Amino acid sequence: MIDNYKIGNRIALLRREKGLTGESFAEKLGVSPQAVSKWENGKNLPETALLPAISALLGTSIDEIFLIDTPQNKVSAFINHNFLVPDECILDWVPRISRWNPPEGCDMWYSFPATIATALVCIEAREQNRTTTPYDEMNERFRHLMHITGMGYGFLWNTEKRHLIEELWHMNSIPEMVAQIMGYYGRNYLWLTPSNATIDEARNVIMWSIARGNPVVMEWPGGIPEFNVVTGYANNGEILIGYTYCEECAAEKNEYGMFVNPARWGEPWGNGNGFRVLVIGDKIKPSVSDRDTIQYALEVLNKNEAGDKEFFLSHEYIAGDTAFAAWLKSCDNIENTVGFFTMTDIYTYALYMNTIYSQGCILPYYKKLGAQNNRRINDIAIQIEIAFSRLKTERKQLDDTKERDASFAELCKTHIENLINHRKYMRGWLSELLSEMSVPKENFSESSKSENKMNTPHYKVLIKNIPTLIFDKSKDENYIQGHHFNDDNNDGSFIRQNYQSILQAAAKWHTAFWENNDAFGKIGLDWRFETKENLAAHISMMEKDFKKYRKNEEAGKIPKVWEGDFKGEPFRFENHITPEQLDYFAVAIERLKNEYWELVESRFHTGENITVIHGDMHPGTANVSRAENGTVKFDGLQAVRMGLSTEDLAMLIALHIEPEKQNALPLLDDYYRYLCENVKEYPYEMFMNDYNIAIMENMFFTVRHINRRIYAFNMRDKAIRAFETFILKK
């Protein structure tokens, strides 16, 4: 049965690998961006007549797009028909892996990702003419695979037997995860099963790969019920040799500690499907971008019931958030709670990988961004490290507790609650990471090596189109920073007198990129606007941020006063929010759920009345020259993206300069007049509706700050007042 959703995901993944935006892909195919969006969201499939053009653009076959099993003739074509291999071959340099008695320095556990990690590291070592493969290298690759496949976010619960399931590769179909891994590393591969290869073909390909020096990943070599690294063969492939996590299943072992088992090719196993073999081939294309990897991980994390639902139902399994909730609910008495935490294999490994390792997996991405002096990202990286450390400490505390009593049970339940919360945090951290990453089609691991902002694609686009609007601290002198806008001094008065200049500069910025497809192609569409599911996930995160804030506000955990100094200037913010004002946030969420996607689909996916925005245009990013008649230049360019021009205006006006509609309208009208000097067919009614949407979204920017203990109550209150006067018309 064809799965529209999986095919849509496949098209989106291949498109991003080719560096194509949805708009450019649509243009090359002669269809609308909305059509492409519907394919990728799984709403419908491309017309048959378009398939040859789609496969050509994506550099693959129609079969690959539709995830059709490799036909037998492809297996035969993969190798040279006249190849000669010895009857026996063994790769004795492949590192040993073991579940029961792991070598020192090797903490890999799950057989599926661990065996692939081992095979990949060994193949790369051979290609680089290296003779050693350190365990720390294998461990790092293992963690990476746990992340890029989404297995680190998987979690299964058996509803009948009420226990955790550690085999997290069941979260998605194995062929799909293999495709994700091989696609990430840009490698050719074969996934062999009885449905696409005969026994002789599978045996010949395994022998050919090992004779090349490449170990093979396989399930069921002679009765071992787990994935293994096959590192050798004898008797023309009738004997298989390698490493397994199920060492008691080894018929015998050789001098290197490898299992030596009869292949037993013709015998069925499990549900009778026989062998499964992964043969890793050559690198044929660059690795997938880090951004796409993060996107995939977020999609997996957002699936409450990821994987094969029929498989789950037949085995009484549930997955994702519902599994965590079921686990907590099942801790209904001391005996049950203690029992769940004394199943050492399951608790120690499955849960540890699922919740703790997964956080460790994303930390390197944050550190790459932090190296660019991105203060926001560095703050989040610290949060992740603290959370990572806290979970490990809690786990050790539970492991070290000897008495299995009521106190221990309470600790266990608290730990589960913390794990559920950290899973929510993971969504937020991945979302933040996506929004901060640069061009989707660029490999972030390469672009982040330079700390020079002149090398970033966004900065190059800005300099090319609006060089006179970009502030350079090393060259531009005698400028007053806009953060003085509220000061009762000469600098504050000067900034207020130049509001018109700031608005005119903002309009000039937006005009330069208005419906500019060339710039859009370089900047890329923000992740939250790529699909309806992404936008829903983004709004869901906003809603969860608010619920957390509201809970703390109503519990009296938010201070009533926040005071300190900013750049030597003292400040004092008082917290006087009312229950009615708290309700405004819930109203805003419902309106965004009902209105936002239609706007995204009609504007962001068509490029109509869209521009490149600053993304964080608060007054402090505007620098006004004393010497050049109010010339304005902007800095703080980390959040540049495609967007509504009103997103910048809401940050500038609603959250800072003037929230009250009566006083803000003259400023908005001036900006609109400046914009329309060059921009046509942007109705005023659309402009004001865009501003309302931007106000509602920016309300939750203030909530995120408060949740991070940045108690900018003045900014929150201005957002509330803008909502009251513009949206509620009070």
C-alpha cells in the first residue's frame, strides 16, 4: 500500500538535498508551490506524467521516490558479474563489540545503530588507509546515528504486560531509517531481503563486500536474533563470521572472539521473512545538511505514535508521549513503581538512550552555532548541559539508592515527570536550533567553521542589496544606539526625534527584498513555514511556553518586581498582570491556529507580498547618525529570514516604541507610505491584518523571555496593550 506521507517526506528530503526551495522546484516542474506543498505534506501524489521530470530533478529513480524495494536486477547490477572473490576471507582488524562484555571504552548498546556505526567507521578507516578505529570514534558515531534516525527520541510501552521496550528501532520502519542514514552520509547501499534478492545473490554480495574490505550489517546469520557486524565468511559464504551482541547465540568463537556460525540461509526466522542485509557502498554525494537532520529529528519527536501502527497494535505497543504518560500512570503503587526501575536492562539502557543521550546528541550543533558568538544559542547550550547533567545525576541517584521503599518510589515518579518535561524542552531546543540555522541547503558544519560574518550567506545577500543600511562598528562613528529610545536624556530625545528616519530605513530594507525570488532562494524559507505540520508544531511550542508561564504566574513563582542595570543604566519592571490579561494569550493561540496557515500558504509559498526581514528589529538594533542627518543603519543580524514586513514592525513598535493603537497608527501609516513609494498591490487592509498576526506571535516572545528568567514585564505589558487595542479594539 502506498503511503502518501512517507512519499511526501521522501520528496522533501531529496529536494532539500539538491538545494532546491519549494518555489524553485515548483517553477522547474511548471506547477504551483501549493502543489509541491501538498505532495510533501502527504495530501496527494504528483501526477504520473510529472514523475520522470521529478525523478530527473531529484537525481534519483521513480522507484526510489516511491520507496519501492530494489528489484532483483538492481542487486545483480550492483556488482561486477565477473567478480572473483576467495572462498574464505576474514577482516580481523574490525573492532569487537559486545552487549554482555563490552570492551573498555565502548558504551554502544542497541545492535541496529551500533552495528551500522561500527561498519561505517571501519569502511571510512579503510578508505582513509587507517588501520585503527578507536572506540571513542565508534561511540560518537553511534550517538550521532541515534540522533539522525530519531531512535534517540523513540520509546515503546507494552500496554498488556506494562513494561518498557528497549528495541527503539521499531519506532520507524528499518528500510526508512537505513535510507535516512545512508542519505545523510551520501552513500550508495543495498538493503537485501528475500523480497528483492535470492539467497545466492545475497551470499555473493556479502562475500564481494567483505573481499573489498567492507564489513556488512546483517540480521539472522545462523540463528542470531539481532543485527550483527559480519566481518568474514568461509566455505563460499555458508559460514558467517563476525561480532554480535547476542553472544550466547554463537555456535562457536574463533581466536579473535568472533562468532562462527553456519549461515542456515534457507531457514525462516521471526515472522518468516528470512535474512536482512545492509551492504554499504561508496560515497556518491555530499552529506545531508545539519539543518535537514535537525528537521528530521524534530519530526520524529513530534510523532506521538511514530512507526508502524499495525505492528504496535498487534504487539500491544504504544509510543512517544503517550508511552511516557502510560508509564507514569502505571506507577500507581510502590510495588509497580519499584518493579519498573529494577528491570536493569530496560531502565539502564533503553531509557538512558531515549532521554539522556538524545540531549547529548544535539549539543554539538548548538556549540557550532555558539562559536559564531550567537548569545541566544550559547544561553540555550548552557541550559542543555545543565539538563543533561541533571538527568545523569538523577539516574545515578536512583542506581545508588539501596532501599526500595516509598521514598525510592517517589524519586522514581519524580524522575519520570522530569523526563516528560525534558522531552518537551527537546522540542523547544530543536525548534530554536532550526530557526537560528542559516540557509537550509548549505551544510552547516562547513559554513560554521568561520566566525567571520562576512562569510555567511545572509550577510552577503544584505551587503549586495542594502549596503548603506548595514552598520559596521569598525567604520561607522558618531552613531547613537536606538536602545536609548526611552531614556530621559539627550540621546533618548535624539532617537525619538528620528523615529521617522528609522521607519523610512525599515521600509527601504523591506522594499529592497520585496517579492525578490533571487534573495529568497539564498535566504531560504524558515522551517516553521515549510509545512502545515511544522507551523502547528511551532504554535504548539508557543502554547506550551504560555501554559508553563501561566502555571508559574498563578502559583506565585514569578517575581512582582525585577530590577537591575543594563549597560550601566538602572531598570525596574513591576509585574501587575491580571487573570483577564492572561486569558488574552489563549485567545491569541486560537486565532493563530485558525488564521496563520492560510496566510502562510497564500503568501510564503507563493512569494507574494513577502520580503526578507531583519527578524529582531527592536530599537537597539537601529543606529542613528548624529553627523549625517539622521542616517540609520542596522546591526544584530542573526535572525534574518523571509517574513512579513510587519514582523519587524511589531517588534519595533508594538513591543517597544508605542503599543497603543491611537498613538501607533501614525507611525504605521508613515511606514506604509514610505513602503508604497515602490511597492504596489499591497492593500492597507492586508498590511493591518499582517500587523495583527505579528502582534499575536510576538506576544509569546515575551513569554519565552520570562520563562528564561528574563523578566521584561514592560515588554510583555506592551504586547498585551497592543493586543487589546489592535485585536480586541479596546
